[in-house]
Amino acid sequence: MNKYLKLLKSNKTIRILSSIQLICYFGAWFSHVGIFTLLLELKANTWMIGLSAAMAFIPSVIMAPFSGVIIDKFKAFPLFMSFMIIEAISVLMLLLIDSLDLFWLLQILIFIRMGVTGIYFQVEMSLLPKILNNDELRLANEIHSIIWALSYTLAMALAGFYIDYFGVYNSFLFDFILYLIGIFLLTKLNIKEEKSQINLKTFEMIKDGILYLKSNPLLLNLMIIHGFVAVTSYDTLISILAGNNYKNILSISLVIGLLNTFRAFGLIIGPIVLSKLVNTKVVFILFITQGIGLIIWALLQFNFYLSFIGLFLTGFSTSTIWSYTYTLVQTHSKKEFYGRVMAYCDMIFLGIAAITSILTGILYDLGLDTFDITCLFGLHFIISAFYYKRILNKI
């Protein structure tokens, strides 16, 4: 933990960006629980829940070729500010959704919000390799994953109670206020950046980026391996459990909040415990551990409270695998391609996440229960471990 604090104290840029992450991620998960609670309260079909979960990932898949060009062409600060303002407005407009007749508007708002959120993340991940050495970069990625998990834990622990008491729409207002605080913090950021020397046109840059990846199969494989982690997108699965298996235990919002909270405990504790141990060989074991954790969760789903143990285990390896594989992608990319590589990396990651969300709903409608679906997720990670091992000697 001391090494994380040391980096935060010594680097003002990382400190401000991390503070914004903590605040805005916390608010985002409040409205995230709010959206799924609202859909369940409005008696939305399973496909609507699956599509809404997938819509959080689809924008970055569609926009990847263009977002990468934007990141490589423009400075980070104006992009940060523009995207955060758009996010704040899109959150405020969620207050308009009061029936399934406006489901189409909800999808548009999720698309816009998550699209700019994705690019914001890519801008940040492209900036970090430019201002940090390799050791600091890995620590910064781990800090990011810990902050994500911490905000996730706190928000999920509190969102259920907050929404149960104050209502869904107040969760959207709360998120909007936190974005305003994030925008204020952004004004304190002072990033010294060189002006981009890239003079190529948009489609030339897209073509150049694709050719770069095509000529670097190792980098492409690392991006695919990082993408495998996206199968941890359990939003649809947890919503199904909340709306069906556990509907008579607590309110929907409380069930969603508690299930995600115990998973998030694992996401926080995992990197703190594993940071000193992780290396290219240990990552293989962590993929296996992730798969076993999911199978244990599947076995414990029959009991709401016992399932907390399984959810903790599903999160324990996730943050470390995510941050380590992301660092591998960053360190194997050339500086002039950071934006495009990060965008395509996210395209693969979020594409897999979107497929996972939609496929979960489809499999459930076809007759598979949550036990079967969760075991399939676990099997995926075990297979991923051997895919990773196949290219281990090339890293």
C-alpha cells in the first residue's frame, strides 16, 4: 500500500486523476444500480436488461477507430473536460425516463454516456505511459483498478439502501452533483503535453493503426488476452438473480447492491495481496483461480448469503489480471500509437463484455439457469489460461 501512496504524493497529475476517478466512479455506480432497479420496477423484459447492460460497452466498440485518432491528435486536458461535461448532462437526462415507452431514449443516453466515458478512460490510459516509467505505470494501473473496486464497493454497499429510501431518480441527481465536483477538480489539472506531430488525415491514421497491429501479432495477442477479462461483466446475471432467485429476500436494489459489494471486496483486496507476487507466470495461475472462483459461486448460488463467498472469490483475481495485462499492452506499444492501441484494446474488451451481457440474457431465455451460465464463465477463464500460456514465452 505504501508504494501506491508514495506515487500519489509525488505525482500531482496522478493524484488529481485518481481523485476524479474515485468520485465519478462512485456516482456512476449509484446511477448504474438505479438504471437496473428502474428497469426491473418497470417490468422490463430480460432482453431489455441484457441490451441495457450491453449498451454500456457497445459505444466504445463502434467508436474505437475514431476515438483512437482523436486521442493521438489532441491534447488530453480539453478532451477530459469536454467528455466530463457530456457525461454530466447525459446523467441528468435520465430523470426523463419514467416508462418503458422511453426505453429507446434510455439506450441513447447510456450509449452517449458510456461512449464518452470510454474515450475519457482511453485518453487517461494513453497519457500515463507518456508521463510515467514502466514501474510507475504498473502501479498507476493497479491504483486505477483499486479505485474502481473501492468506489464500486462503497457505491454498491450504499446504493441499495439509498435507492430503497430516496428512490431511483435521486440516485441520478446524486451522480450529477458528483460529476460537477469532478469537473471542478479537472480545473486544477496542469498537464505538460507536447503538440502532436501527426499530420495524417483521419482515415489514414485509422489505416496506419490497423497496419501497426497487423505487423505486431504479440501486441494483438496481448490485447485479446486482456479482453478475456471482460467476461467478468456480470450485470445481466446479477440482475436475473435479483429479479428471480432472490426476489423474496430483500428489495431488488438491495440485492443488486449486496451481490456487487461482496464481489467488489475481492476486487479491492486482490491487488493489495497479489501485487508483489504477480509476474507473467503467476498470471496463468490467476486465470485458473478466476475460473475456479466462478464455479464455486455457481455452486453457492442456491443460497443468497453463501453466494457472497463465491462472489468474493470471483473478484479476488480480476483486478490483478486486468491491470497486469493492460500494462503489458501499454509497454508493448509505440508512443505514437498509444491512442489507437488503447482504443482498439478497449474495443476488444468491451466487445467481449457486450457479447457476455447479451448472451447471458439469451442463454437464460433459452432455458439455462444461472448455475449453468456461471459455470460457462468459469470454463472460459480456464481455457483463457491456456491461451495465455501458449504465448507466454513470447512476452
